[in-house]
Amino acid sequence: MAETTIQTQIRAKLYSADIARIAYLIGVDGGGTGTRVVLADLDGKQLARGAAGPSALAHGRPQAWDAILQAIDDAFAQAHLTLPALSEIAIACGLSGVNNAQWAAELKALNPGFALLLTETDAGTTLIGAHHGAPGAVIALGTGSVGEVLQSDGQRREVGGWGFPVSDEASGAWIGMRAVNHLQRVLDGRAAGSRFADAIYAHCGGDKDAVFRWLAQANQTRYAEVAPIVFRHAEESLVARDMLLDAGHEVEAIADALDPTHSLPLALCGGLAAALLPFLPEGLRQRVRAPLGDSASGALILLQQHLRST
């Protein structure tokens, strides 16, 4: 049944009342490795930051809320403030997995009581934060990977981000999976052994049965935990270095798909951005600039824009 005019007016008044109670704003960046939040007052002044475990929706929507709430607790503690009722907080979440409509709906249905809840992909909030809402392109490189561009005409477009293991090229999980595959080849005798392979072997348990157990429990986050081994051995191991150079070419392919004319500013974001920079093709490396802000800041900007338009 369609909503009546009276019902619409009542809903609008209730919404306005909820907004009037807001005392704090929170921007959330949640992925497969961790959750980061920024706490601000009503004027947008940042008061503190907090962190907790993963909140990617693929790990479960209740689990995502658990991590977000833990990070918010941390932020209020860092600010030496008492956590108020959630009905006094407006929150915007940039989360991995929000582009899955069912997961996003389940997350919203589990809202633990925030006065206002906005959701966006972590790529979207990364884009907003990196260029403070202006046109530009970003490539987020962390546990997963995705590229996003905001064009001068206001159109947004995403490249990659189809999810692990079929996508997420150049991400920590993608690099880690390739490293574990190399270990399998070494154990089979299809590739030569090395200190690089030994390090992966030790990480996965140190014997073949342990490797099988590790594989049985492996997910995106666990593969991403292998990636630092690749970076540590890149100078001494051609195999490790080639993996990172391949990752650099994947980043270039994403960048060219986002902005074929190379006319927009491009920022690399995420936990692997700085580590991968030396392995990018030279032309791409010259184009990259530091982001103006991070994904949590982008979520905060998104929230402020929404409140100004309300």
C-alpha cells in the first residue's frame, strides 16, 4: 500500500527529531583487515580516531557491527569522552561488500540504534576522502583492491572490486594467494626452493599436513597476511619481485580503465599503496599523488554533505 501524505509528514517529523538529537558524527572505513573510525563534533571537527578488527560484510553483518562498535568505543576512549546513547550519533559507513544489496539491507536492519545510518562502498568513501569530493580517481590497495573515478560531469564508475578470489588484483590477498601457490609448486618439485619459499612454508605451519590445514581455513584476510613475506623477500628473490611487478602492471591496467586520457588526479590509497609504489611502471608512478584524506574521512564528508542537504 502506498504511503499517505499524512504518513509521509509524520515520518519526516520523526526523522527531523532524530536529527535534532545528534551530538556526534562518525565516519567508518571497514574492510577485510580492520575497521577505522573518525569521531567528530557537529561542526565536523575531528576529535579522535579508533580502530578494531575486520568489518567487511563478507565476514558477516553482525560481526561487522561488532567491529564498528568496538572501534567507536576506542574513538570515544581516545577522546576521553563518555560514549552517549547511539541515538545521539549519526554514522556513515564505507564498507567492503556494501555493493551486495542483500548484505547492505541486512546491515541496515541490524542498526543498533544510530540516529542516522548511511552506507557506501569503501571505494566510494576512499574516493571522496582522497580528493575531498572533487573529480579524480583512486585505487584502493589493501586486503582487497578496487578503483573508482568521479568524472568532471559528476558520473562515478568502478573498476575491479568483483571480490576475492576472482578479482582484487594487486591486493594483499591476491599477492598472498600467488605466494602460497608458489609454495605448492616448490613442495611438488615444480619450482626451485628458496628462503622465500621457506618463509611461506614456516608461515603456513612448517610441514605439508599443516599447509593443508592452513589452506582449509584460508580466506581473504589470511591470504593477505602472507603478502608482507613477499615484500620482505623482493630484493633477494626474483620470484617475489616478479609477483610485485605483476601487481604493479595490474594497478596500471586499473588506472588506465578509470581514466584513459590521464586527465584526472590519481591517488593510491590503502595499506599496500606505499609498499607497492616502487613496483609500479614508471609512467604511472609519476602520475600518482598522495590522497588528501582517507576513507574514514571520506565517510565523514559524505555524512556532512547529507546533513547539509536535509
